[in-house]
Amino acid sequence: MKKLFFIIAVLMAANGQAQITKVSLQASGLTCSMCSNAINKSLKSLDNVEKVMSNISTSTFEISFKNNAAVNFDELKKKVEDAGFFVSKLTADVFFNNVKLLKDEHLPFAGMNLHFLNGKEQTLNGVQQIQVLDKGYVSSKIYKKNSSLTPMDCYKTGVAAACCASSGMIAGSRMYHVTLL
Amino acid sequence: MRIILFNTLLCFLGMYAQGQELYVYTEPASNMAAKSIGFRLTNSLMQQVSNKEQYNFHSVPELMIGISKKSMLHGQVFLSNRNTKLITEGGALYYKYRFFSVDEVNKHFRMAAYTRLSYNISDVHQPAIDLFGHNSGVETGVIATQLIKKVALSASLAHMYAADNGKGNKFIYANNNRNAVGYTLSVGKLMLPKTYTSYNQTNMNLMVEMLGQTNWETGSSFLDLAPSLQLILFSKMRIDVGYRFPMINDLKRTADRGFLLRLEYNIFNAF
């Protein structure tokens, strides 16, 4: 019984607080303010979004989230694409509490699965900035260049392959490929 | 005169600008935001060829719906006072689908296909085909738009087919004259603001467009030049003012030049 409570406590600690505090994304394909406003309104329609600060000249949007709200990168990307544009860069401010990073580690984190592409083995503490390198989050040029950073299939497919099952990932679940900035 | 106008267009292309692609007389390859709704009222005052003191008034209220990120549908109603009273002469459905897009920061190249299905009950009074207020028929075309930081350039090519108009008003020209090719070339430039600080700033854009048609059977053509000024207010409203006139005028129209005033209002995340 005590063991069960302990496991529940660990799980709650791992998934309880919103650990992604801010996302900054840059959109591509636009210059005009009405286009930027379409993205601005589209992002604001998400329930977990607290505030969006737009810079029309640089096509960047600083998104802050409601307390304890879960963040989903694909949801943000879909909102930009629904407005008629694409994401050219997405970075997130992430709070790490003593998280150990191994090479090609698949890390379940803040409700998402993260695969750190080219970081060295280290222990992460405090707020760090990560960038998503998946297809649709960078230009096709950068995506092709990054393909050499991992031999694993998941970078091409965007989902966990069967080989990841050993670290507890369900094959086919969404995998975000990120790098520390 | 034509050479001067063409050179002006070329200078326009070379001048420093941040381009705009929300053209007045044509649609760009880009799409409305998904789940957005727009309202448009396009009014034209066209000068009659046979009586230069007489202007025909046309008004087209329009409802625009962004169905998905790639497709949109417009419904248009045609009002005209050409036959002395202002009456509803018909309507059209316009559908556009964006099938190609390569985007970079402040840049894109996009292509879209579109079709317009029109119905009109007015009498057919000119060999030029116009599915935006004169003829019943179908128009199908392709649009390509290039936005680079400084310039937005767009071109389109379409096939137009004139059916008989409603209420017994037949297409009075030879059957073979029912087909035409439409082609356009548009360029836009952002004049104000010099730097963006807020969504509430008024944007002012200048556009120059070339609008042409060649009858497939007779080979007669018209080619109009249409400069226009556009104001965008609060990043959701548009006011367009334009004037179009023929540079080449072999394909006849009963009123071939005139003014345009359009009002547009957009609602994002409407449904």
C-alpha cells in the first residue's frame, strides 16, 4: 500500500506542475499586420494560452500559458497553419528539476515525449531554452541538415519507433525532437 | 502612353517596399484564415462608351468563409442599375483551393486553383465575358503569388465560359465566342506604416494591376490597367479605392472604365 502511494506521489510530482512556462514562435510566409493578426487571434483561441505578445516586423509571437496548463507544441503549430502560415522556429522556456539527459534519450516530460538530438550527457536544472527541430517547426533546409544528428527513425516519422519501447515509450506515440539552446 | 504606363509598372517593381498581396481587382493565391468570416461590399461606377456622361452602378455584397487553411468559399450577389432601376441580377459562388505553398520568413510562393459559377438574368450586351456581374457561366483558373520582403507579385490564368443568361436572355454572339482566356498581373506595395508597432496602425497599400481577356474564337482582347489605394484598419477592415481603364480595347464592353470602392470586414475564429 505504501509503495502504491509512493508511486502515485512520484507520478504526480512528475506531471503536476506546468513545466513549460513560455513558448516563442516565429511564423513564415507573411509581412502584413492583418496576416499577423490572424495568427495572433488563432493562438489566443487556445484554452491554455494566457497571453500572446506579437512582433509584427519579425513575425514572432511570445506565448505565455495559464498556471498548470499542459502545453502541446502540435496544437500551437496547427493554430499557425490554420491561420494560413507556417512555423519557421519554435523555442520553449522549460523548467527542469534535476533531470538527467543521456544521448538520444527519450524523455517523457510535461505531457510530451522529448528526444534530445545533439546534447551532451548532463543533468539539467532550472530554466533552459529548447528548440523543436521536427518537420514543420524549421525550414526544410534545416530539417534535412539535422537528419544526420540521429540514426533513429523517429526524426523522420515524428513518432516513437518500436525500439523505444525499452525506455517505456508506446510505439507510435508522438515524439518531439529538440535541442538545448 | 502605353509605354509610359508600362515603365511606371516596372519602376514600381524595383522600388523599395514591403509588398502586400491583398489585391483589389484580383484574388491572391493565399487563403483566408480557417474558421474566419468576411463581409465585403464592392461598388463600381462604370462609364458608358456610348454616352460618356452616363455611369452604370454595380454593387456586389459578398460573404466569405474560410473553410480550412487551404480552402475558402465566397457567395456573391450582383446588383445593377444598368436598366434604370437598381435590381438583383444574379449571383455567384467562388471557391479557391491553395494547393502549393513554400514559406520562409517574410517570403512565400503559393499557388491556388479557383472556380466561379455565375448566374445572371440581365441581357447580354457585350462580347467581353464577365462572370462578376454580366454573364452566367463558369470560370476556372490558377493563381501564383510570390511574396518577397519588398514586393508581392501575383499572376493568374483562367478559362471563362459564357452560358445563356437567365429569363430568356441568350448569349447573342456566335456559339464559338462563348470561350475566353482571362489573365492578370498584380503588384502591391506597403506605403505606411514605415515600422510596425501595433495592430491598430492604419496600413496603406498601393496596387497596380493588369487585367486582360482574349476571346478564344475571335482573338480580340482587352487589357486594362487598374491602379488602386487600400487602407487596412485595425488589422481586420479594408477600404479599397480603384480606377480601371483600357490600354488595349478590341474586345468591346458597353462600359469599359470606371471607379471601384470596396469595404471589407473580417472576423477571425468566427466558428
